Amino acid sequence: MRPLSAKLAAIAPSATIEITEKARRMQASGIDVISLSIGEPDFATPAHITDACVDALNRGETHYAPGKGIPGLISAIAAKIEADNGFGCTADQVIVTCGAKDAIYEACEAVLSPQDEAIILDPSWVSYEPCIQIAGGIPVHHPLNPKTFQVDDTLLEKITSKTRMIIVNSPSNPSGSVLSRDSLRLVSDICKDHDLIALSDEIYEKLVYGQIHFSLGMFPGMAERTITVNGFSKAYAMTGWRLGYAVAPPEIIGYMNRVQQHTISHPTTFAMYGGIAALTGSQQCVEDMRSEFEKRREFVLNRLMDLGLGYAPADGAFYAYIKVDGNDVLIADKWLEDAHVAVTPGTAFNTPGWLRLSYAASMETLTEAMRRIEQVI
């Protein structure tokens, strides 16, 4: 057989999925492994959302839908953006996708020409770089301030004539940090001064503790140059539904839709009715889950302090980003092999010397996991 795609051969597989698969293999062999390595809420999807999906199935909503998404969901997203995120949104600025990851990939394809540079703020989610590379762009990594996990003026050093896009993720996966108004204003000023597009991944916006989430699109002059990406996986415990969306200027949405038309066609029809129920129904379920995550967060952070382990500002999402001395890959492997606790090494997020621990697990599970970690450190 002739060699396969050189482009894809250069792209590493997802480290978060790899370590989760190793943990599953150990579990299948009879080992009692606690997996805290993947970002998935452990709650069931709220009943009113699943009921809406079942009702859609029973009505026969099992056929093709409009490529950008069904009108009811597009309208619900536009209303949500105006109410929650503080900037105007019309139907031609919305596309519904198969998860937020799909929206990020489509955005990279829509914006980047070959050899265009896209800046990623580290620590960063594992799939930003591959999405840029698949689109033909060049990923350029830039570290956030290592003490505050905020943006500072050093970002200007990475701007070149080839820079086309800056990717922002707040609240952050993996660190849990929330970018301040000043950090986002700095990104905003740089984008406007250098005519750049911003991709703002806000999938964890509802999971914030003691801080305020600001959308990049709300800053003056940014709605017309920002691709706001969000979805239903984290806030509504709908990871398996594969339902996300992007809000952007109509020209960008049009290009994203071209990618969608020739790849997935559109998201699953009946799943989109669940999305409508999620956005238009009571949001108490979101607050209930956020409140439970906050309790778990306090427990985990207190235990980490007891163990003398430092961590990044954990003001959002459901991760503790733990500072470790030594090779983080080897330490993560030791925790898995000796403590039977799976976490993700920071090397996967372009920041060696850290471990990401997800506290999207029951308090009982977290209590046992911390007991095991204490034994091996």
C-alpha cells in the first residue's frame, strides 16, 4: 500500500482519550481503576431534555434537517447569546454542529489558508493544534502568565504578518482558570489592531465559581471578528449527544456551512430538539450541577493543599491542574499503575510539570481517589 496522508501522520492522537483507554483496559482486566482523566460530567442528561428528544423521535423527526440546524434551535441560540453573552445575534450568525469540537474544526477550515498562523494560549486543550494543522495552518503556542494564568503583553511578541487567528478558552480546559476582563480586553485590542479573528471557546461558561465569565464577543468591535463556540456537553451533561454551535459573522458561518454540507450534512435531527429544550427550559438543572461541582472542587483543592500540592487557579470548569516536581508523564503513569488513579499529564496540554485531575466524579469516588494518591506521593 502507498503511504497514507503525511498531514495526518504528523498529528498526534488525543492524549486524554489515550490515557482513558489505558484505564479502561486495566479495568477490563479486573483492576479497580478510578478514572479522573476525561472531561465528562457524571450526571444524567436532565429528563426534560431527553423527553424532548424522545417526543421528536415519536413525531418522526428522523429525516434530513437544514444544514445549519433547525430554525427553532437557531432561534434559541441567538436568544441565549443576547441574554447571556451580551452581544447581538441573528439567525444568519449561527450554525449548529456535531459538538463544540466540530465547530472549532469548521472554524479553522473557514478562516485559515495554508501557512496562516493561529496562536494558542497554553496550557491548551489537546485538539486546537490538530484542528489548525488539518486546516493547513501553523499552530503557534504562547504561554499564559505561569502564576496568574492570565494574558499579558508578551502575547504581542507572537504576532507576525502570517498571524490570522487567536484561540481563547475561558474557563480553561485544562487549568480551570477564568480569563479576567483585562485579559480579554488585551486580546480584543490586539485583534483589532492587527486585523485578526478570535476563536473564543466558551464551552465551560456555566461552570464558574466565585468569578464572572466574560464573552470576548461583548467587547466593542469584537462581535464582528469573533467566532464564539459553545455546546451542550458540559452544562447540560450531554456529551454523547454531540451537539454544539458557533456564532460568528455571516461570512464565516457561510464558510463553516460549506464544510458542514460536505462532511456531516447537519447534526442529528432529533438531538436538536433536545437542544431547544435545554436552552428554553428551566436552567435550575444547570445550577444544581454547578453547585455540586463546586462542592467537589472545594474538597479536592483542600485535599491537594493538605498533601502540599500546588495548583492553578481553579475558578471554572471541573478540573484541578496540579503542579508536580519531575516528569509529569512518568508521574501520571505511576499514579495509574500504583494508585490505580488515572489523570492526564500536562505535557498533553503543552505545559510539562502539571497533571490534570477531573473532579467530575462522585464525592465518594473523589474521596477514595485522594486517599490512593496520598499513598503514592
